[in-house]
Amino acid sequence: MIKLPSLSYEYNGLEPFYSEENLTVHHSKHHQAYTNKLATLMEKIETKSSLEFLLKNLQMVPAEFRGAFINQAGGYWNHTFLWESFLPNPKQEIRKPIGKMLSAIEDAFGSFEDFQIAFTAKAMGHFGSGWAWLVLDSSGEMVIIDSHDQDCPLSHGYTPLLTIDVWEHAYYIQYQNKRNEWIENFWGIVHWDKVEERFLSFTS
């Protein structure tokens, strides 16, 4: 059964970095729409395979439904992953990873600050609707990629660690056309323990 995943925080829990109104609309309207359309689509596909399995093996989705599946399943999975990447920061502390996650970022990008610059550049440079991601490729190398619309990195052999949604609906209520401000404030709510958990589950 495809259902809208609940959040581990209240709609006002990410203030002031991400407003209550923005999160409410993003989760209860946009994510709900992907949920509803995916639920209907899965009834037509008639499969017992998991969503992640199908996203990793798109050839298993009947050709007549594949395009819709990429959009709706990707939209559902990407947003679920996004919400799990956030953690309230009521004290507005500066956040950065520690331990093995920080070491891995430094090995891949030189420093955490250099990683932030590269990730921000990828998110800012993405034209139109889409996402920026920190992922591990099939060899375990940490890289930054972007994806268009609701294309999911799982479908291209990547293991996602962190993402930011740069569709306008993700930030327009609070930030209008200032994508740069959304990206700047995004860093204040990243759940680095969750990111490290994803990283360690791949490398262990």
C-alpha cells in the first residue's frame, strides 16, 4: 500500500530555515499528489516487487507504464528521502558532519567547505526542475550529481546520501525566486547523522 509517509517533526519544526507554510504545502499537497498517482499506477502494474527494486530495475516495469512510473515513483521516493534528510535546528546552530562522514567528504572534495561550494554550485546551476545529490557511485566514490524532474539516482546505479529539491514548488512560498537563499538555509537543517548512517550502510 502506497501511503504518504509521516514526518518525524511538525510542519513548523524546520523553522526558520524552512517555513511551516512551505513545508505544509510541499508535503501535504505536492508529495500527496505523487502518492495518489503512484498508488493508482501500482494497481495497474500489478507487481509484488518493492518500489526500490523497481526504481533500480526499470526494465521490470511494463513499457507502457515506465514513463509514468519514473515520474510518480521518483517523485514519491525522492521526497520521502528528502524529509528523512532533515532535522529541526531550533537553536540555529551551524551544522557539519563529523567522524567517518566528514573524513569521507574531505577525502573526496578536499574539505567540507569545498564540498558545500561544489554542492551549492550544482544545485544553483541546475536548469529548470530537479534535484542536486550527494551520492556514491557503483565503485563507492563520492560524487555530486543533479537529476531532472523526478528522475531517481537509484535508477542509474547510485546510492543517494543527501539531496536538495530545487523545483520551484520546494521553496517559492518562502523564498520566491531566490533559489540561492533556499540552498544557503538548507544547510541549517541537514540531518548529518542520517547521512552518515546511509554512508556506513553502504561501506560496511
